[in-house]
Amino acid sequence: MLRKLFLGFIQLHILHHAAEEPIYGLWMLDELAHHGYHLSAGMLYPLLHSMQNQGLLAREERLVDGKIRKYYTTTPRGTQVLMEARQKARELFEEITD
């Protein structure tokens, strides 16, 4: 159960940052680790692909230092899901902290 809960938090964190600016996997791994989520690349990249397949993220490939780097941004659907999740999280936080 905790794994599913934390996976939801991680997905929201990804959407949050991808809505602000394009993100890439290694940067996201470091960002999540900064918040106590220590994921492997083998867990993050399938998650990013899954979120892309669900229509939450769009991917763009860029050449960086001679290598192709995949950047992700939120789609309109991803932005809408993020906005709804933020509202639900606020409501839940207020309820459980009273």
C-alpha cells in the first residue's frame, strides 16, 4: 500500500516540475532524491513512459553534449490532472491535520 501511495506522490512531483519547465530523467532522479525518494533509473524511466502513454507528459528529444536527451513537459491533460490533484491534496491535508 505504501508503494502505491508514494508512487502517486512521485507522479505528482513529476507533473509539478514538468509543468514549470522541461525535465529530464537524471535531473528528476536528483530532485526526487532531494525529497527522500530514492528511485533507480529502472523505475523512473518506465514511469515517465507510462505517464507519456497516459497523455500526461509530452516528450521532446534534444541533442546535448553529443547525446540525445529526452525532455518531458506536461500536456494539457497532465496540467488538468495536476490542478485537480493539487485541490484534492489541499482538501485532504486540511482534513488530516486538524
